[in-house]
Amino acid sequence: MHFLARIASLVASAKSLQAGFRKAQAMAARVKKTVQTYETASFQESLRKAEQGNASAQYDMGEDYYFGRTAPRDYAEALKWFLKAAEQGHVQAQANVGMLYALGRGVQQDYVEAFKWVSLAAAKGNQGAVKTQQALLGKMPPEQRAAAQRQAAEFLGSRPFPKESSKGHKPTSDHYPESLNDSAR
């Protein structure tokens, strides 16, 4: 009899655990839906601001597409948004445009074009871009290196330095696409 009572107790405990598990699953589903709703609204707000020309929002859109956060991963779309922000003087976006050209993500790989963009960011103090400049120079043959340096100098000379528009976006590994050594991905 004692054995049957113990089994009955275990069955009751198992049923209680199952009910608790179902409640936890339902709660997790509600939380997931809330997060998705928030991310969609946040993405739509960033998109609206980016389309209105806000450089920080354009940068954020580039990150969303680059990392596949609230939008599907799409390097060409990331490049489009980083480029819009970069053209407005967003330093980290300039570095990211250069890195995308260096890695051939969303665009055909082009070390000369990459060097131009990272040179612009480096001229504004982006230390990651300075390192990328050196890495790029090491990957180019001497004649391409000379052409890249000449074109970068012309590019820098022809570009006004608009007021810094990358507030809140310090060059960190979270904001800087992979290094040139990671280009096999």
C-alpha cells in the first residue's frame, strides 16, 4: 500500500511539473512575441529616420543588415546604408564601408576603394581604420599600393569633413566588421 501511495504522489508531482512547464512555455511565447513586436517597431522607426537622412539611423540600418539582427543578413544592403551614413561624415560607417570593400562583402573586393574609405576614417582618428590601412597596404602589390595611396590622397583632398555625426558609436569590435584575416567567411 505504501508503494502505491508513493507512485500516486509521483504521478501527481509529474502532472504538476507538466502544468508548470506548459505555463512556462506559454510565458516564453508571449515574451518572444513582445520582443519581436518591439524589434519590428524599432526597425521601422530606424528605417523611417534613415530614409529621412539621419546618419546615425543609416548606420544602425547598416548594422542591422550586416549582423542580421532585426533584418535578414544582407551585405549589399548593409553597404548601401553604411555608404549613406559615410557620405554624411559618420566615421565608423566610413571604416565599415572600407572593410566591406576589403572583404568583398556586398560588393566586389577592391582594396583600392577600401583604402580610400578607411583612410577617410583614419584621418578622423578611427584607430581601427588606421590598423586596416596598414593591413591593406600589406595585401597590395607595390604598384597597387602606390595607386591606392594616390587615390586616397585625392579622395581626402576632395572631401569636406562634415561635423561628426557618429555620436554614441565608438569604434569597437562590436561595430567593426571582421578583420581582413576573417575574410574566408
